[in-house]
Amino acid sequence: MERSLFLSRPSTDHGALLASPFSAASLTAFRRRRFLPHDSSLKIQNQLHSISSLVLGASSSTVRCEASMYNRQTVETVDLDWDNLGFALFPTDYMYMMKCSQNGMFSKGELLRYGPFELSPSSGALHYGQGLFEGLKAYRKEDGSVLLFRPQENALRMRIGADRMCMPSPTIDQFVDAIRLTVLANKRWVPPTGKGSLYIRPLLIGSGAVLGVSPAPEYTFLVFVSPVGNYFKEGLAPINLIVENEYHRAGPGGTGGVKTIGNYASVFRALKKAKENGYSDVLYLDCIHKKYLEEVSSCNIFVVKNKVISTPEVKGTILPGITRKSIIDVARGQGYQVEERPVSVEELLDVDEVFCTGTAVVVAPVGSITYLERRVEYGNKGIGVVSQQLYSSLTRLQMGLSEDKMGWTMQLE
Ligand code: PMP
């Protein structure tokens, strides 16, 4: 059975459940993955064993990391099939956890072994969707050090989202420190240069118990990581989008502009239908006129016409992507005119290139868009010139291969 949380027998006398930041399906996939015959696979087996014990409630609910184990694990590298990483979860060694109670202040957080944690059955996140997440990446440089890309922007976006969702949130320093600690503790899982990145998933949830519809009395901030490769199975090959005409992702006054957990399950239906029909993803329209482009399920959209780059403006119904913002600055820095404005679906018939941006997808060229049974193709089955140029500029910066004049990267070690 597919579950987004592991719920095992209560581990404490106040009825808390053990919740896992990863799904049952991911654990099975992780077990099935082929690790090379190396002694690290034995350690991973042991780790799985301890995770499984936690799932079954047979062990203590949280395992704090012992310094000796932590030091040993961070100097090794994991022997994974780095060339075939997709965008799936690999449970890693440690996660970070920090709690906050009604006074709105987060206490000092700590690194814990990655695995299930206690959650009240009546937590606000489970019932009323009071939760936010973030996504950012760490890249390994050729000298072995690790680079983060604009983590303060994710911290700020989480604070803005938390305000919308009536939640307290970590300060920017607390957020960035948590990211640094978690990445360094899991450093052996950062893919070699050019093979992928370490995806970092910060999560803020209303963990306290509520019954009536109201904000939770306690909040938990978590950070965990997973090595990843390409988001779309197409890799850098162009993706195929379908414009969704029935379901909407967001509406004015709603929460489309923040990264709240509930925004995602609501698009599963459209996404499932699109994938069943052979499309890579869904392009949403505004819900009032059904005419203006909004965004794709997990990325922003850009069109290029006569070297002018346009993207829907941020007005509360689309996520203000950090990649979007970075690409706008990179493109302007290279002399392109970039317009943030309403982009109508009819314009798609007449543009030269279309691409998507996001942390997971980076810059994904769009090869076709289908709207009301009509399919328009771009880029002659390849990546367009402007998309390619922006992709190279951004990824070289993120990987530390070009000079960071903007001060966007943060070197960890
Ligand atoms: N839109 C949505 C709905 C997303 O989930 C994401 C991914 N965070 C994006 C856009 C792109 O945002 P970013 O560039 O910050 O990853």
C-alpha cells in the first residue's frame, strides 16, 4: 500500500505515532536498488535494519548520533550507481530536527539518525494541512568541497509562507545553519561533480495536537537530504507539456504563492492523467480567464520570442521560484530583455522557445505543448539556443565552475 507516512503502533503512552519523512514505497525501492559489492552496502543494510526497527516500533523512537559514528560516516563516500540516479529518495544518514512551542521561538535543533519520528495523531499538519516545505541543492566541486545555492532565499520564502499559514518559522540564520549541518553530516551522499546533486528538503509542520480548526500549538522543523540526478526521465531532452483546462492549481487570495504541502496533492489528479497520456507534466492556466499561463506542477515557465524572454508575473497564484529569479538576473546580465507580465496561452503558438525552471528541473527545455488537442512543437527536438545558454550559465555557477559575481553560492568546506 502506498503511504506517505509510516504509522506504526504507538510508541509512547500519550499515543504518539511514528512518522517517517519517506514513504513505504521509497524504502522498498531503496532495498531493491543495486549497490555495488562494497562494505558500504553492509553499513547501508545496517542502517536499513535500524530504520525498519523504528518503523516496527521495536526500537527507541529517536536515535541521536554518536560523535564517533558521525565522524566515520562523513569521511567515507557512498558507492552508488551515480550514473543512473533519477529523482527518487535515497534515505541518508542524518536528519535535523528543531521544535518550537507557543512562544514562537525555535529551540536549539539537533542532528538525529534519519528515520521515523513521533507525531501526535491529532497534529495540525495531518488534519488541516498546516505545513510548508522547501527544496534546494548542494553540489560537489572538483576539489571535494560542497556548494549551496542561495539558501537564504529558501529561508526567506519559508518565513513568508509561514506567515501566510499562521506558523512560526526558523530565522534565516537558524535555517541556513540547519542546512549546513545536515549537508555536512551527510556529505558522503553528495554525488561526484557532474553526476548530480544532493537535494535538501526542509519541512515545517504544525506538529502539535489540535481538534478544532485552528493553528497547532507546537511546530517541528526538519531537514533531510537525498542524492538526485535528473528530475524528468528525459534528462536534458525536451519535455512535453499539456495545458490543463479543467483543474486549477491556485486561485486569487489562496496559497498558490507559498510552498504549502496542500498545493501539491491537489494537482496529482491532473498530473496522473497527463502522465497516463504520455506527457511529462501539466501547464496550469489562471482560474479566472482560463487564458493566462501560471506554472507547471513543480516549476516556473518562460517563453522566448525574438530574443525577448517573458514569464508570468508573480501575483500570489504562482510560486516565486528561486531559479526563476536567478534566471531572470542571469539573462538580464547577458543583455536579454526579460518581461514579467501576463503571458496568454495563444502566445504559445508563436514563440521560438519555451523552458521551465526550478530547483529540481534546473532549466528544462520544452519540446511541445498540447492545448485543446492542438500540439505545438519547439526547438526541433533539441534544446533552444537561449535555453541552452541560460542552462549552462546557471549550472556552471551552481557547480562552482564559473566566477560567482553575484555572491549566490555558499561554500561549506
Ligand atoms: N513552482 C512550483 C509549484 C514549485 O513547487 C517549484 C519548486 N520549488 C517551483 C515553481 C520552482 O521554484 P524553485 O526555483 O525555487 O525551485
